[in-house]
Amino acid sequence: MSGHGHRLGRPEQAVGASVEASAPVVELDIGSVAHGGTCVARHDGRVVFVRHALPGERVRARLTDTSHDRYWRADAIEVLAASADRVPAPCPHAGPGRCGGCDWQHASLAAQRRFKAEVVREQLRRLAGLDWPVEVEALDLPSGSPFDGLGWRTRMRYALTDQGQVALRGHRSHEIVEAADCRIAHPLVRAAVTGRTFPTTSADPSAAVAAAAGATGEGKIEGEIEIEVAASVSSGSTLVTPVTLHTTERGSVGVRPVDDEIVEVVRGRRFRLAPGVFWQVHPGAPEALVDAVLAGLAPRTGERALDLYAGAGLFTAALADAVGPQGLVVAMESDPQAVASAARSLADLPQVSLRGVRVSPGSLRGLAGTGADIVVLDPPRAGAGAGVMRELLALRPRAVAYVACDPAPLGRDLAVAVTAGYSLVGLRAFDLFPMTAHVECVALLQRPD
């Protein structure tokens, strides 16, 4: 698509509560895609990270953050020369000054995957010195319905307006946007919140939880109330969980009921999840990631496996089935609710040893005597870190599958592995988060013979 003067959203309002409508507007030539859902431009010799733009475009952009010496941030509010990859945003809440949840609604799905592949390649090259070809794979929805990048997100965390309507937040902002019809939310999630309002008053946090569950409460909490919505495509069920945030001298406190659960089914196994326990948000993700991990590790009967940051036990179960009763799977996870969920779901697997410990430098020393043949690690966004990587690789596993939701920490951790003598022998990238800048990678490391 080409053209001139395409206005994006509401140019008079920039993202962020601190940005004034009178903030400077500049014309920019947009360069390459950057990590985090922006593109790179330059203004008077300074790097500017621009949202809502595409490589090769010329735009008018409102400066949204000029507080940094080395770089600024901006929102493209008008496209003067458009990229052929530009498409109309399918969501009415996307655009400058609106919801901050999606980064690439204005780009075709093919372009989004190309951008993500470029980011992964650059992070691996820059941080790990690895020149690796990357292609981002698309996933279809399990329902078999035509997939247009929408309707996939089965877990949402909503803010609430003063009137109790569900809302999302602006980019890098606490401003909220009413968004019951968020277009990336799964239809089950949208059905759970459409036309509903939720209590926003209570005398205390526990009463607010009860109120959101159907009882009543009085008095206003100082702070905000949010809700989490989880939907299981396999069972067709939905769980709406209030999360009460209130301000104390020690900061924000969350209160979440734990007497309910949602069930996910993967490879015939039922995973019973308490509210708030991590689970992949794309319904096709668990199967795809398990397949990638098992194909890479090729577990053997009787092997010793280690599952770090095990969560509710998705990879633990797959590894246990693969190594059999003669093998052993040690699963380490710090979230007590996740450990409890895994214990309920994997109770029939005696070869599984669940350990409620935080994965950190020092936590793997107890395994030095037994070692590990294969390892899966699926750390939080910050990555495993150099200390954990060195301790893990000191166990001398023959293969490691690293599941990463951010290519930058992945690159840093792979650099540690390369220094330790391990080789990257495979990498798959999955578009589990269409319309956003996020991408999931499964990297396979092998020990030198």
C-alpha cells in the first residue's frame, strides 16, 4: 500500500499520561525494526524509537519521551509515505494514544513474522556472536477456523474503570482504555466480560475478592482493582478471577482466591490450574512447544531429565512419559500454586520429583552427584542468567532445550553456553503472540562429544 497523509488514531493525544498534546511533532524517515515493537529513526543525530511506523516509511511523529540523553521515543501520528506492508488496524483500540497491548496491528501478518525474525537474528548476533537463520512459524487455532491473527489470547488481565467496565492500559502508561471487545482476546474470554461490570468497591481486599465473585462490599479501596480471565479451549470453560490491588506502606498487594481451577488438556493429560498459575496464552502453544522440545532433546528411556522453571508441569509430563518409569524427572518451580497444580496433574507419574524451590545460582548444587542427561528451561522474561547457566552446564547434560519469550536474554544466556563449550544446533521461533512484538523461541544446545 502506498499513499500520503494517512492519519493514525487520534494524533492530538500521545501515549502516556505525562505526554501533552503540545509535545513536539517531527518528520522522520523510518529505518529498521527494533526490539520491542518499534522502528528506528534519527532526528538531529539522536536515535528515536517510533511506534506505529514501519520500515521505509516517512511519518510525522509526536515525541512521547525525551527524558533520555541517548534516545527518544515517539508515536507516528501521520504516514506521509506508506510501506507496502501497512494494513488497516483490525482493532478500533489500536493506534497512538490508545491501547498499548498490540505493537503491529498496522502491519500484515507476514510482515510481522519477518520483523520478529529480524529481531531474533540481530539479538543472537549482537549478544551471542551467533549468525543463525531464523524463520518465525505461524500457529493455527485448534478449532481449525481461518486464522487472521485475532481471537487467540486465552488469558487476559484487565484493569477496571470506575464504573467497573473492563479496560486495558496505554503503552508505558497507567491510562486505561475500555476494551471489552479486544480483538486478540479469544471469543471465550470476550464472552466472559462483554456486557458485564465488576465491583470496584470494598471495605478490605478479601471482601473485594468476595464482591467480585458475587457477594457485596462497601467502601473504596485506595488503589485499583483488576481481574484475570482464563479460558480453556479444550474444555470450553472460563474462569474470571478478581485481583485486588491496594496501596500499603510496603507497596501494592494482590489478593487472589485459590479455591477454583481451570483445566487444560495436552496430549490427553488434564492439567488442573489454580487461578494465576502460568499457562501459555495461545491455545496452540503447548502442543507446539512440547513437540519442539521433544524433537530437539530426543529423550531416551531411563534418562535423567531436569525441568527448570517448571510451572504447572507441561514439559515435566512430556519428559516423564518419554523417559519412562525407569527414568527420573526433577522439576523445579518457585510458585507454590504452580507446584500444587503440578502435583495434582502429575500424581500418576512416580518418576517425577517436584521441588518447590527458586531456580537461582546455588539451587542446582544438590544435583552435582547425579547430574542430568537432558534439560528443559523455560525461564521468565528476564532469562536464566549467567550464574544459573554456568551451574546448569556444569552438570554436563548432553542436550538442553531453552524456551525463551524474549530473544535478548536468550542471546545473553546462549553466549554463556558457547563460552562453556556448548553449541547451538537448532532454533525454532513461533508466532505465539500475533499483533504484538513478542516471539517464542526454542533453542537446542548440545554438549561437545
